[in-house]
Amino acid sequence: YEASSALSDLLFPKPKGFRRAPTTRSTIGSQFKSQLGKLMDVLRQCEPHFVRCIKPNQIKRPREFSAPMVLEQLRYSGIFEAVAIRRSGFPFRHRLERFVHLFKCLLLDHSQPRRFALAPFASRDLVQRAQQILAATRQDFSGVRFGNTMIFYRAKEQRVLDLLRNLALERLVPFLQRVTRGTLAREFRRRCKRSAASLGRAVAHARSAGTEGIDDLEAAIACHAELLGTLVAMFACEIDEAMQAKRLRRELQQLLALEEEVAALLRQDIDESYDQLIAAVERLETLSTISHTPRQQQLKANARELLDRNAARRLGPEAEEALWVLDKGRMEAVAAESERLHFCNPEIEHIRVLLALPEEKFVELQLKKAVELNDPVRVINREVRLKEIYLRKNASMFTPENFSKLRAPMEFACARFLDSVIRSKRQELASGMLFYSSRPLHTSLTELEPALAKEATQLFKCLLAFSGERPSPYPPAMALQVLQAGGTVPELRGEIYMQIMKQLRSNPSQESAKRYWELLALALMSFAPGPGCDDIVNVFCRQNAEDEGQKFISLLHTVTYDGGQPVPTAEEIPTLISGFFARNVRSRFSVAEAAGSVTVPTIDRRASEKLNAAAAPQRSVQQQSASEPVPEPASAPQLSPKPSGALRFVAKVDCHSPSPSLQFRKGDIITITTQREDGWWLGELNGQIGWVYNTYVAPASE
């Protein structure tokens, strides 16, 4: 059945179901050989890199390195022998074309340092060119070997070649960069000059044609951007003509938008669109340098005419309202608006007269108006402002030397036990009484009883310890003693403030002065200086502290009208000091303009009649019936009062504020009948009824 001729197949046909027995069998060895051959074919097509894996430790834990174990693997796996074999050969090999391309910069001609020219090759043969490069370096390259198409060398030669190439590039690259950048800059300048002419013509045409020339301007700007191209990214500058063109394009776009906005506003009800129409007309006037089309001019004239007709109807009530409360901010706004709209009436004329008054006269009028409107907070605010004006004008009258309770300088000097012969010593002590001293005081600066004078000298030692001029284990504890003495003994308050100001005057140490300013802030947080001394502290802070002493003056106003804070603990003192100097401290009584800074009440023109009707009758609090309304400050929010019956309180300070506030002196017993949640209480004293702030009084002991 193995015959291949057709005649044999015809004579001896194969039986049905005949299958030829296999001649070969696939063994495991033949399969492995076949797979290995395929693998080798794949490897020959790749660039294999052999990686030897080294185990750092036996416990398979990260960041654990066993040096002996690693050394054994390197030794017994033949790594050292492979490295030795590699080093004995030529690990660095390049094709000659590649070598010449990489290292031809070594042919730099050093005789012409500013031209940076390369020496020409002497031959076209690549081997001779490579030899020329190596010879130009004047180094020993005897280990280099040349083949027909490649060059071979070891690590020593590679290090030298890389170093020489880097040195050559350090000189060559900056020169190439300089030449390239100069070429690009000159090309950028040429393109800018060509573009500036077209932009200038487009800007001139757009200014004369108005919004009708915006298309030509857009085309000129687009042409400018296309002409500069990618050079803009390299040279971050803009020519004047381009900036003018872009600015004019924005203005023309705004003008087109305003044209449609004004047209839409003129179709609306003037009562609803009045403010928007004013703003639109003002923006139109800011664009007056651009030529307006006839339609834009007509729209502007119609809007102005409509605004003039409605100015009287709108400015009249606003002027009357501003006059009623004497709100300077609103008065100035009304005056400016009337000036802009060329409108005037008697109320506006009166506003202009009042605004022309000196500030002192105007504040006096505001104070009278605050009393009339029954606004206690604004009354205090205006009183503070009047005092500030007076203190600024007469600052020379409120120096520490003018304190009424101060000892005479010679009396202060003679209080120290000295021999009468040493007159110069006493004169020196008297002249330096109110100036910095690092020595303890021998007596108080102010006239005090002997026991208090002795305590004042101890307090001065605490001041020296807090400032670091005397040893102290914990300076905040020294400050705490001063604050506790001022809080519990009112007679020592003026003495404490005079001692602090004494140490701040002519203090040679900046760090020491800083500590005394901190102590002054702590004192102003805790207790008021008292009558007479408060004005001196005010003027002193304004003349010597930063920012005209505004932070300290605000604390002074707060402690005078709202009362001081509880005396802090020694641990809280550093936090209080850092917080005071870190934030912008401003009391509600020390704002520059009261009507623009404090809450102004809703105007009620019957407020004066209500106030007079409530304060005129001389009746006791017990006679008030529950149905009679209690007069409340006009500036306070509408809070529901808490009837408290007849509670007796003692005054902590003197209060001479005008009506509707209650006037009283320290120690007076005031009967409180109504306590409001905002802090204003209704009280009665000697048949007089008025408002008392809760920080001015304390519960009377039975």
C-alpha cells in the first residue's frame, strides 16, 4: 500500500477503513527541543538584558538587609566573575558615525573664544575623524580600539570623554542660545513694527466711527496675533498700539451693551428702573472719548431728561431724611447726587450749609439730634467725638505733668531721705520724676495716704519685674498684682497709669517699652483711669503709640462707658496680650462718623414729643401703671422689656450724659424698674426718670 504509482493503486486498492500506521512519534524530548527553538527565535529578535535577583533577607520582610547573606549570593552566583570579565573587555562601544556626532564638539577652536568655531575635519574617513577628535583633547587614549565600523573603550576613557564634552558644551550652548535668542528678538521687533502701523490706523478709525468701526478693529487685532504667532510665548511684552486697540475694543463692546441696556430701561417704569438708569448713564459718560452714533446720542439725551424730571421727586425725601437724623454720609451722598444732576431745593441748600460747618459745630448738632431722637449710644459716640476734637486742639494741656493729683516734683524729691547738702541730687530726682527709671520709687507719684503710697512703691517694683528690669520667675504674676490692685483699690488707678506712662517716656530699651505698652493694654482692659487721668492717657497714647494709639483709645472708651473685664489669671495674660495686638480693636464709641457707623433708628417725627411727655412729669416709679408705655432709646432694637419691680442698685461711676440718660454720681442709689435685654435699664433717682446702662451700676447691698 506504499506504492506511489496510479497503476498500483488501481491493481491493489486500499481496503475500506484502512489507516496508515504512524511513522514517527512526538516524544517529550522532541517537544522540549521544538519549544526551545521557538524561544531562541524570539530572543534573537529582542535585545535581552539579564537581571540577577538578590534576596536581602530570609524572613521576607521589607527594609531588612542582611549583608553577609547578600555577599554570599554575589560570590557564589558568579556575579564578581561576570563583572571581572566585563571589565576586562570593552564595555563602551559606539558606531563611528555616532561617536563623531557626539564628540565633534571637542574640536572647538580655543584660540578664538568669541567665535566658537570648530576645527574642520582633515579626512572623510570616520576612523581618521575619530582619531582627530581624540588627538585634539591632548589626553591619553591609548586604550581605545578601532574596528571597521565601531570604536571600543573602557570606563576610564568614557569618564574623560564625558567630562571634556560637558566642559565644551558649557561654553558652546550659551553662545548658541544667545545667538538664537537675538535672532528671534530681532524678528519679533520687525513683526511688531509692521503690526503697529495697521493697529494705529484701526484705532484711529474706530475712535472716529464709534461702534461702527469695531469689525475693522477686531480684524486688525486678529491679524496682529497671527503675525506674532508663537513668538508671543517667548517675549512676554505687548506693544502700546496693541494695548490701546484691545482697550478700545472693550470700550466699544461696553458701549454696544449700554446702548441696548438704556433702550430697554427707557421702556420700563421709571420708578422701577431709576437706579439702573442712573448707573447706565454714568457709564455712558465715562465713554465720552468715543464717538457716539446718532442713536446713542438720542438715547443718552432721553435718559438724562427723564432723570432730571424725577430728581426732585426722589432727592427731596432723601434730603429731608438725611437732615432729620443729621447723617453726614447720607447728606454728602445727597449733595453729590444733586450736584451731578444739577438739582437744588431748600433742603439740599441747607445740607450744603451744614456740611460747610467746622467739624466741632457739626458734631454738636449731631449730639443734640441724638438726644432728640432718644439714641443713647449715639449720644455717647458724639460726646466721645467732641472730646477727641477738644483733646486734639488742646493736647498741651493734658500731659502727665498736668495731672491734678500729681505730687509737686520737689515734694517728690524731698520725700527721699537725703542730706540737705546734696541739692543737685534732689534737683535731678525732681526733674526725672515722670521719666523712665530703672530704680524703685521711694514714694508714690500721686498724693496718696501713707499706706497706699507704700503699696504704690511695691506696685512699681512689679512693673520693673514684668518689664524684665528686675529678676522675676514668672513676669505675668507681677502684672496680675498690678491689675488686682487697680481693680480693688480705685485710689491706686491714677497712680498705676502715671507709673506706666513714666516708664514709657524716654525709655532707652525697645523691648522694655514694648512690655510697658502691653501692661498699659492690660490695665485698660480691667479698669478705667478715672476722671482727669483718662484724658491724659488718651493724649499720651495718641502721641506715642502706633497708629495714633487707636487700639488703646478704643479700650479706654470701652472701659469708661461699658466697664472693664474681670481681672484675668496669670495664665490668661499672655493670650490677652497677643490677641490684643493681633486684631483690629475698635470700640463702638470711637468710630469717626456716628450716623454712618452706629445703627440709626427708623425716623419717627414724634420721637421728641414722646420723650418730653415721658420725662416731664415728676412722678415716682411706683406710680407708673402697667398700661403706660415705657420710653425706650430710639436707636435700640425693639426688645421686650423685663419688668423687675423696684430693684436697688448703686452707681459705680459718675454719669453726666444729657437726657434721656439718667444723671447720677458714684455711690447714688438708683431704683431700677425695667431691665431690657440690650443692657439699657429704666431707673429713678430723686424723682428723675432716665436710662442707665447696666455696666454703670451694681446691686446694692442690703
